[in-house]
Amino acid sequence: MCEERGAHCYWPEKPFCIDNGTMIAELGRRMLECGIETKIMDSAIDPSLRTDNTIVVWQ
């Protein structure tokens, strides 16, 4: 997917990729720092969500 888009991909070493809770918390922290808040009623899980079609607004 990265090659198709001319992008680069980075990830931590495997021992650091075992806790999705930590990654979710970090995403929440970054979004909150950018002033992005999600109301509880809008926080449902979308199992068909594709990350390559998700707009990143907290860069």
C-alpha cells in the first residue's frame, strides 16, 4: 500500500507492538492535543473502516 502511494511506513520493534490499548491511548492523546474530541455517541466501532481511507487531521 505504501509503495502504491509513494509513502514510507515505520513501526516499532515487535516487543513494543503487543498492547493495542497503549496505541489507542497515544492516538487519543495526539487527537486531544490537536483539539479533536469525540462525543461518546459518535465513538462506535466500524469494523469495515479502512485505515488507508481515513483522513488524518491531527498531524
